[in-house]
Amino acid sequence: MLKRFLDLFVRGLIVLIFISGSAVVSYFITRVLAYFIPYPALSGIFLGSATVVLTAFIMLGIAYFYVYHGFGTQADIIRKNPFAGARVVLTFDDGPSEIYTPLVLKILAEKKASATFFMVGSQVEKYPEVARRVVEEGHEVGNHTHGHITVPNTPAHQLASQVMRTNLSIFQHTGRYPHYLRPPRGLYDMRLRRLAGLMGQELVLWSLSSQDWHPRAKGEVIARRLIENVSSGDIILFHDGGSILKSEGSNRFPTVEALSLLIDGIRERGFEIISLEQYLKYKAKRTG
């Protein structure tokens, strides 16, 4: 009980320091800017409101850098491998889904393209036949935790349970052990990195997001943006299930609509779509 309390206390303290630090930096920046406003009343309003807005932007910026680049040496985290040349990997998170995963599989089969599906354990248990079909059709599977948790906020024993239970569920229902692990939302910590090593799993994030989670996402727009921005060694992120607040419920038809256009478009640009297993055989540059 005491160990759990201390764990939560330390995590809360880290979050508090993060928010406080961002707010202090924002305050001093906006205070300098407010100095140039000649009217005291407007200056005071600007100081308060601009500090809040700038704090939010700083926090979002740090979070973005953390997910896409990380801090310090991170040889164990795979985001992009330029050494793969004009080759990219397609990945799908939050499934399997009874509705969307079969549609994604149909397109992949038609286009003769491979992908890696990072599965949520509870969804595997809910739709085992869909999970099995993913493997039977030659695609790879990865672990996306059992309940789509936020890793840094999860106590150590629950984190281990989330990962191991999902490994077991995937193996039981597909006959394939997931050699890849991806934390929901890209939020990881040292505990997850150590756990991945113990479980014999590669920690795989992404370098290019489809942003298909956006409520106003449109398939054509998603595909066009990805085709324009794709580069050598990208790991592309899609979602074949899930929801922001629940395990299911989001509309993934934009993902389905974008997929065929994307595959054709990046192939026209000279890119090859390969499996994650093939991708990792090239000399990897693991960003840090």
C-alpha cells in the first residue's frame, strides 16, 4: 500500500513540476510582451490569458517532441529507419474491430500490401476470429496493452499485467507471439522500456500519423497529406478501431477510404510497402 502511494505521489509530482515549469516560462514570456501594451487594464488581461494559452502550447510542443523524437538516448525505441531506403511500413492501432478490420484486410489483400496490427487485448478477446484472420492473411501483430491505458499513469503491477495479459490473449487466439509493443498515444516511460526488453519485444512508435482519429477526417485528405509527406523509412500510423474515450465507437471509414488511395499514391512515388520484420533487417537508425 505504501509503495503504491509513493509511486502515485512521485508521478503526481512529476506532472506538477512539468505543468508548473511550463507555466513559469509562459508567464515570463507574456510578462515581457505585456510591458509593451500601454493600457494597464489590457496588459493585465493579456498577461493572464496569454500565459494560459502559451502554457498549453508549450506542453503540447513538449509532448509532440517526446512522442516523435524523445529525450536522451533511445536506441531501444523505433520511430523511423531511413536506412530502409524507399520503403515504408503500414501500422494499425486499437483493433481488432468487427467492422473496420475486415475492410482494411480486404484492401491490403487487393493491393498485395502487408501491415502490422497493434491490438488491444480486450478487443482480441471480443473478436478473436478477426484477430486470427489478421495473422492467417500474413500480417504481423503487436501489443497495444489490454485496456488502451495511459502508461505513465498506470501503477507498475497493472502495467505489467496489461502487457502480459495482451501477449497471452494474442498468442491464444492467433497462435502468434507479438514481438512488437506500442504504447497507446505514444506515451511511454522507462518501466515500459524495461518491460519490453524482458518480454522480448521491440518498442515501435511511428514517424508519420494519418490523423484519422480527427472527427472531421476525410479519406481523400488523409491520403493526399500522407502521399505528399512520406519519406524513406517512415512508419505510418492508422487506426482500425478504438475511440478517444471508449474501446470502440469511432468512425474509421475515412481510414478505409484513405488506404487504397495511399497505397497507390506512395507506390507511384517509388515507395515500397514492406513488413515490419523486413524493415527491421535494414541497419536501423533509432532516433534519440
